[in-house]
Amino acid sequence: MDASITHIRPRFSFELREPQPQVLRRVQKALDHCGGDFTCTLIDNHLILDIPINDRHYWSPQLSLRIEADEFEENLTHVKGLIGPRPAVWTLFVFFYFAIGTIGLFIALWGFSIWMLGEFSHYIWALPIAFAINLTAYRAGKIGERLGHDQVEVLKDFVRGVIDPPPQHQ
């Protein structure tokens, strides 16, 4: 299991040989014992786990975890998760890439049209400039991943703790 959640934006999936209600109780118990380490939203079988507001920054990650019962086997539960940026961060970057790319493309096409008519146009440079701006945004995202790395590890440790709970001493 560890090998499947070792990179920065891990998407993972595994099965547990327990019924879904028991896994959900274990997750709830782990959340109760973690104190104020997380902000949690649990809706049916979908858990969204955030870093607390006091520790949160723009690049803080979010854990989205789905815990689903197997439709054929009663004592089998599928757990699927994703640790990544909050939706607002993704939306901003997708909008930025699309807007800059589209604007750069259309200005460059206009420049190429003028150039094809035999005139010189500086608008041709819009495409490489748009590419450079998007590359800068990509690098900013990579820097943000590094800034959120420690918090990603905290979320990974939570998942590992729920999957492999420490042995109970009696």
C-alpha cells in the first residue's frame, strides 16, 4: 500500500476485508482521536479532510476519500482516495492556462495572417509569450506542491493509520 501513495498528488485505491460500516466507524474513531489536526466533512461514504484553518495556506492539500461497499461480497470494502490541491486552486490554474493559451493562440493567428499578407507583425510573438507565461504558472504550481509537501505527508499518515491501526493492547 505504501508504494501507491508516495508521490505528491497521489490517487490510491485499495480493498479492506471488512464491512463498510465497520470501516466508516474506524475512520470516525480516527477523526475523533486526532483532535484539531483536521477539518472534516463526512457525507454518507465520502470523506473530505482539510488542514485546519490556522495551518492552511493557499497550497494546502485536501484528502478526498470514498469508502464503498462491494456490491457482491458483504465483507469487502473499496477505499478510493485522492490527495491534492483544494478545488479553488485547480479551478484557478485551469482557467489561467485556458485563458492565456486561448488569447495567445488567437493573437498569434492574427499575427500570422498579417505576416501571410506580406507585412511584418509583432503579434506572432504572442504564442511563445503565452507559452512562457503558462510555463511560469506551471513552475509556480510545482513550487506550491513543495510548499504543501509536509501537509501531504500528514494526510498520508492519517490514511495509513486508518488502514493499518496500531494493535490494541489489553
